[in-house]
Amino acid sequence: MFKDTTPEEIDKAMHEAWDAYLIYKKTSLKERNRLMHTIADLLENSGEEIIHTAMEETHLPEARLKGERARTVLQLRQYGDAAEEGSWLDLRINTADEKSNYPDVRKTKVALGPVVVFGSSNFPFAYSTAGGDTACALAAGCPVIVKAHPAHAKTSQMVADIISKAVEKVKLPKAVFTHLHGISFDVSKALVMHPLTKAVGFTGSLSGGKQLFDWGNQREEPIPVFSEMGSTNPVFLLPGKIKSDAEEIARQYAGSITNGVGQFCTKPGLIIAIDDGSVDGFKEILKEKIENTAAQKMLHAGIAKAFAQKKEKALQQKGVSVMAATTVETDISEGQPAVATVSAKEFIKNQLLRDEVFGPFSLIILCKDFKEMADVASVLKGQLTATIIGNEEEVKQHRDLCDKIENICGRFILNGVPTGVTVCTAMQHGGPFPATTDSRFTSVGSDGISRFVRPIAFQNWPNKLLPEELQNENPLHFWRTVNGKMTKDAI
Amino acid sequence: MFKDTTPEEIDKAMHEAWDAYLIYKKTSLKERNRLMHTIADLLENSGEEIIHTAMEETHLPEARLKGERARTVLQLRQYGDAAEEGSWLDLRINTADEKSNYPDVRKTKVALGPVVVFGSSNFPFAYSTAGGDTACALAAGCPVIVKAHPAHAKTSQMVADIISKAVEKVKLPKAVFTHLHGISFDVSKALVMHPLTKAVGFTGSLSGGKQLFDWGNQREEPIPVFSEMGSTNPVFLLPGKIKSDAEEIARQYAGSITNGVGQFCTKPGLIIAIDDGSVDGFKEILKEKIENTAAQKMLHAGIAKAFAQKKEKALQQKGVSVMAATTVETDISEGQPAVATVSAKEFIKNQLLRDEVFGPFSLIILCKDFKEMADVASVLKGQLTATIIGNEEEVKQHRDLCDKIENICGRFILNGVPTGVTVCTAMQHGGPFPATTDSRFTSVGSDGISRFVRPIAFQNWPNKLLPEELQNENPLHFWRTVNGKMTKDAI
């Protein structure tokens, strides 16, 4: 339907993005925020057609898509406001010290350059065309080049048209935002390898994200590639709590495993419990709920096929047995919810069981004691999230286990579910590899802006020639660290 | 003299460092600061022998080495104090919002794990064993494994013994600090590739730093490798200022090019001027001063040889002619100061002339007009620093040129020399590739601590089980962003 962008078109687009960068990076934070609010307003009022298009392309239900659009609008406004508030600039000023012969040095942040964004298949709005990466890059002062996800290319084009309209409305250069199509890997590769690309944002599979990361590092000038590549999101059940609150927790987890057909990067894929009888009630109720959950159509045929295969492969592993599978009739394009069990002993021996199964599937790992539970925590790779279910007393008793879990996750939840990522300043959505390619940054929350800027220090510049945020008078009323003290005062 | 560490010894050291990490990352910031001040105190009082050993190994003069030791002591204290002050934790708190069903989320930073540090040849104290990378990693809560630079292995061992003594004195696990020797690349590779290594700091050549970076990315679990790889530090001379202050500027630059035998990563290697007569006075005085600067022994024979070869190669390029060379008698191990000239036209055509020549050599690029000066700025790669020499009026007139220069540097100096990197919060020592492998971080100043930590968010934890810095009462009195507002108040 949409033709793949040619290498010549990519080169032209990147040059135009670069020219736009030289102008856009100099815009005030107020102007950037105005652009982001304008996009948000237009998207908020984009009507029914875009929702119906997304429904057709992704098989996600209307309410979910409307909620996701609202979340995307919220993100744009929240990150735009955060950009204008200015504390992300981490302003540092050391005034000259003639006694020690120290010069005046002042540090702010500057945009990296054009950012290529690869949207996700599972969030056609919130982590795609006008999603979190685009919002962060625009807030940072970087032009954005989005490659549409082929699975929802029409929706992507509609969102892109909205962004372009907003760019025009606030009178910024057109190439502040570019939208390209491409099914072939060659398009992705050409975008990452182009010398004028200065950073990449990606949300999707491990294989896809790692490939972009490798290309980014193989360039003559390596660039940061922020790939968010999913997780198994382990959940550790401590006996006291899981025994006393079995029903409530089973209800929550049946939802967390199957909501959105399990197509969330924060779906709880591994549940680790002590096999001393305390978990039996939870298992029983979870089983019943899973069996009564209808299968639903997945995002696209490729994902449905991959889910069926990966689930099947997991179930074939030594010691793995199905505990619950939906009994509601389904067809091949639908993700059939299932939960299986395995002993910790077998799990620790079998690397394959640590891989994410994207879809409504979860594996319960049964440990003979806390020592074995700690061993499971030790063999797990990096995760977006980890969760502990436990009473306060239990958690206190098992601080060592908590420390081990802390080592592998970006967000650590107590008594909750990992699905549902609140858009707020304190959020961390990013964890040690292979959850993401750079655990030092987040892709949710306004701190994600920092991915697309670098510090620059001005030494010995007269006040009037400095960027506004570094001038003595502090005309923008930003928080600044002046000679080691945090202050909003003028100098 | 020192034997290369064997693969078995490296594996053992990394496991010990990992065990130390699990304890050290949980130490309070106060304890880490105490360790760093203890190292600083012992180093400050380390006497004459260590200075004489360093003089023998590096051929650097006594006063310089004593000054460098003092700088190293200052860094340890400054970064330790900054660590304890806590603002580097970037604390963010969003309290629960029951109306919107948002959970309580609180974000702090956690140490990445064991950090391998490769010291530089040109700073045996300040960017080696107890240098900036080690100080930042210790402040962050990471154990450090230093591979001694073979060119000053004895000095390195003496400093390492001081650090180990300090670790013992404050009763921390021995393996918080490890010191290894190795001339073979195999030792470096094994250290970077070891699965328990979680980050790398390096200061040195482009080829060395890039190799470590590539290894770091080729691991099964890629890790951040912070290589600071030098620069040509371009200096742009605007006609008004260079004409009126020729003598003073020529004096400064003769010093900046030849001080420390030009063995600084911030040595001005390229000087860009308009060839309209305004620069003639500067050239003449610079020539005289260079001719009268004696050659000095370089750090080691390998560096002296590389300097002689690279300088010779630059001088053989089309259009390059020697403007000044020392006339003081020298021998082969000494770096002979020289300055050459070339037209902008030839410079732009010749990639080789953009490479760093490590030693007392600088190339003056003569432009026929400002357009050509901007073209030179456009072809330059990433730089640690860039400098403009100009009157306020001139700088104002040439904002476009300034914007171009801003795109390529981490520190932008007006009317000064790039050599001399002040240790302060506002410092940025790091620029776009190939100056460093990650322009988003600095290796000088306490902001360098951020290289070795990652954020972690705690969701829905009861107050008493949270890390101290995130508890409601704010017992450590840190600055925190609470529901979007910067404050030191309790919640």
C-alpha cells in the first residue's frame, strides 16, 4: 500500500532533517512546548476514523485505543511542560575564582541531532509515531524521522499528518518531523547508518532492537541506540502474603497475564514461588480464571504465529507441564492464554525458559526453599520490572533476595502487577540488558528527554553572549547549581 | 618487572570484585566519602619517593607531578563530597494518586557493578590508578579494577597500595579495589569481556579506546565503555581580536602548544584564521616563541616515535609548510615543537590533516574568508574543546559560525586556551565521537559519577522499606523532585 522509501529519498530526508536541526535546536523551550501541545490538541480531537483504522490494523479494542490515544496526548503535554520547566538541563555554573585562577564555566544541554524513531507494534499511539520517543526527542530539540511500523502503517500515516500540521501551525521548518515507510530491513539499516542520524529510539523485539544497536555501533561515528526490547518481568511470591491473599492476587495476575492478549513488554512472564503448599490456593484460582479467559485476536498474524510456536516450545521443555489453558474455543489468529509450571531445578538448567514469550503465557517456577528462589533470581537476565508479593515482615526477612532482584531490574514493585506503566517523573522504564540497550535511561517519563541531549560547557563567555538559561539574571527562573549550591537566584 | 595477570587470576579477581560490589553498593554515601577522603589523605602524604618514581617513569618534571598529585587529591575529595551531597541521585518521587489510580513511584540510582579502569600515560596520577574514573566509580558505589599503564607500572603499584591501605583502614571488603598488571592486549580484552565487568573507563588513544568500545559492544551483554580519546581542539581566530592582542595570544598559545611537551588531550592542534593580514603579527610572535622552546623528553619512547612520524606525515601533505620549528638542539626521545601552515582549501580536501598529532605540534589553517572558516568548522569531527578568539562584537556578528562550532565540541572557550581542565561541577570533558565514545557524559567533574549508575524506581513500597534517600522524612536532607517540585521538604 505504501511504497518503501528509496535510499535517495532517505538521504534527502536526512539532509532536510539536519537543516531543520540547525534551526530547531535554537528554538526556545517555550516554542518546543507550544509545538508539543499543538500536536496533543490535534491528536486529542482527531475523531473516530483514526481509532477505527487502528482497530482494523491492530485488532485492539476501541476503548483501549481511545485510552492509549489519551495517554499519548498526556505524554506530549507532560514532556513538553517538563521541557519548558527546564530542570532536565542540569544547569551548573562555576563563577570565576581569580584567587585560584579558575575560569567561569557554565554547563547546559544541547540537542544531539536528528533522531530516528521505530515505533512498536503493540502501542500504535503511545510508543509509535507521536509516542514517547518522538515526544522526548522533540522536547530535547531534535528533529524526528519516524519509520512507520508496517503493521499499522495507515494509522501511523494519519498521526504523522497531524504532527506535520502542528509543525506548520507553529511555523517551524517542515523537516522537524519526517514520516517514512519501509517493510524491508534495508530501509531501517539505511536510516540507522546515515551519517546525519545522531540517535535512534526503538520499542520492540530483542532481535530487532539488538540489530539496530549493532548497526549503530558499527558506524564510523557510533551513535546511541535506545532499544526497549521487552522482558519476562519475574514475580516473586513470598509464602505468607500469597497464602493469605490468594484470591485477590490470582485475580490481579490473571488480568495482568491476559490483558491486551498479553502483548505488553511488562507482562509477568515468570512467577516464582516456594512449593510448600502456600501457593496452592493461588494456583487453583489462577487456573480457573485462565481457563475461563477467551482467546483474542493478536496484533497481527506474525505475532500470533510466533506466540503459538514459542509457547509450544516452552511447553515441550523437560519438566514443564501445563497448569491452565483456556477452554474457550479459539482460532489460529488468536492468542490462547496458558500458564505452565516447572521446578526451579529444571528452570535453572534450561536457558530457553528465560526467554520472553510475547503473548498471554506465564510460567510458574516452583522452588523447594528460599535458597533456590535466590538461585533463580541470580540466573535471570536484565528486566524492565521485577515484583515481590509479600508482607512487610517477610520482605524485611528476605532483604538478601530483594538485593539480588534489585540487581536485575529497572522498576521494582511491591504487591502489585508490572503491567500499567504510569507516565510520571519518577517512572523508570528501562533495565539492564537485554531489557534495554542502555539501562541508564528511561523511555517513559520526562527523564527520557535526557537520551537525546549532551552537555556543553561554556568557558569564559560574557554574560550577554551565553544561552539564556546560563545568564547571571536567570531570566528563565530555572533551578541551577551555582558554585555547588542548588538555587533559582540570580548571580 | 611485573608479570601479566593470567586469565585465571582475572576471573578470580572479577568474582571477588562482584562479591565486594554486593556489599559496597549498600554502603552509605557517608562511608564512600570517608573511603575517598582516606585515600586522598594518604596520597597527599605519600612523600617524595612516589614522585621520583613517577619522574623516572614518565620524564615529567617534579613540580608538574606534585601539582598533579594535588589535583588527584582534590578530585577524590570533591567527588566524595559531591557523592555525599546527594544531588547526583536525581531523586524523583510521585506519591500515590488514588483518584487517577496512580501508584506511589520513587526513583533513585544504583551502582552498575565492577568497573574496569585503564589509566592514561600522560597523567600518571590524575587520570590513572586513583584518578578521575576511579574516584567517580567509587563514589557511585562500584568496585574498581585498575589495569596499570605499563609505562608507569611502578608508580601505579605505589598508588594502588595506598588505595588498598585506605580500603583496609575504613574496613571495607578488600576487593572494592583491585590492581592488575598487563602489557599484552589479552589482559585488556579479558577484563572488558568478563561477564562480571559492568562498565569501563579509559583515557588514551583513539585506536585503544575504540578497541575497548568495540569489545564492550560485542559482549553477550553489552556494557558502557567510556573512552576519552583526545582531540585536535580547534581554535578559531577572529581578525579584530587577533590583530589587537597578537602578542598576548601568541604567548598564551606558544605555552598551550608546548607545555608538558604538548602531551595533553586538550592541546590546541588546529588554529583557524582569516588570511587577510590580521593574523600576521600573531604568526610572527608565535614563530619566534616556538623556535626558542627547547624540546623535552616525551613520556616514553613509543610516544616520541609516534609523534615524530605523525608530525612528519602531516608536514609531507600537499600545501603544508613548516612555519616554525625549535632551533634548540634535541635528541630522538625528545618532542621537537613545530607549527605549520596550510590553506583551508587543502585542509578541507585532506582527511589526514584532521587527525590528532599527540605532542607539541599545531597546524594553522588559513582561510580566504568567513565562508571558508565555516566550511572548516563543518568538516571537523567531534572535539573535547573548541575555542574562539574574538571581541564581543565579532562574536555577535558570527553567531552562525559559533553554532557550527557548538555542534562539534563538549567545551566551548572564548578567549582562552583549551589546556587546563578545571575540576568543577560545571566542567564538561567529553565531546562527540571521536573525542569520546559517549558525548552524554563527562570524565572531569563530579557529574562523571553518573557514568557508573543507573536509575531504579520503587513502586508501592512502604516508607520504612525504601532506601533512606526516598523515605518520606527525607532523613538525608537531599534535594528531591516531589510531584514535580524541587524541594528538600519531608513528605
